[in-house]
Amino acid sequence: MENLTCDCFFITHHTIGDVNLTGPDFLARKDQIVAVLQDELAHADMDRLARRRAQKRTL
């Protein structure tokens, strides 16, 4: 994502760190989006996320 240079509408169905990153003007917000994602990855409880992922049922 850090290397994307196209302006687009960023869409996610999840909030990340209590922030909804969906919206237009990706390039204007790219630094914020990347920072939030990096922070979430650095501080995520991977065991908890794995348990939640295992409980999900998808087609």
C-alpha cells in the first residue's frame, strides 16, 4: 500500500484501531492510512485475531 501512486476510493468493511478508513482521496490520506495499519499490526493481539478468524463461517 505504501507504494501505490494512484488516487482511488479506499474501501474497507472494518474499522482499524477504531478508525474507519473508507473514503475518497486516497493519496491525500495515504500516510494516515499506512500509519494506522502499521500501528495496528505492531500492537495487534495475533492470538485473539486467530481465535476470532477461526470462529467465522464463510461460504
